Amino acid sequence: MSNLNRPGSFLPRASVTAGLLAALLASSVMAADAKKEETGKDIAYNRSKGNCLACHGFPTLPDAEQTGNSGPPIIAMQARFPDKAVLRAKIWDATVSRPDTMMPPMGKHNVLTEQEIDKVVDFIYGL
């Protein structure tokens, strides 16, 4: 009598196999979700979110194509903003320091979440 014909001998193997497949699938889904998390660069380049490229040039980034020039170029940010909090405040609401600015208040008008602003600040602060 083969193992497959013995009562109950197939079920434990099937359960183990199903459990392993479920664990593998779950880990693949979690890995895919981790990869989907947007970076500061993703947000800055996203036309429906940060859209920084519409107004700012990114001269040190070759993949920043068709950039605007109505805002200052995003370059030497640490030299221009030694205090990172000042840069963040400007992105959150540039009208505080310059009421006539063309830059939309990304935080004040809920264009970006607090976490998205933090990611964008971290990204451009390194440029």
C-alpha cells in the first residue's frame, strides 16, 4: 500500500505544502509593498503631487527632464539652507517668508502630507 493510499497520510503533506506556499506568497506581497513606498524623488517628480520639476531645474540630475525655470534651481541646498528646518518650512508654506511667491504652500494646502514633505526635504537637501 503506497503512502497516498493510507488514510490521512496525504493531508499532513498537503497542509505543509499549502502553508509553505502561503508563507512564500505573503512574503512576496510584503516585499512588493515595501518597494511601492514612494521616495522623496518620486514625490518631487510626480506631476500630481510635488511636481517640483514644473518650476525648478535639477541641474545635477540627468533624469530631471523638461524642468521649469520660474523657481530657483534645486542645487547646493545645504549651502543655501544650512538649517534644514528652514527649507522644510519654505516647502510647507513659502508665503510665510515671501507673500508674493509663486510657490504653492504644499503643506498648508494639503498638497503633500507631512511625511511626503519630510521625504521631499530629505531628497532635495542632498542635492
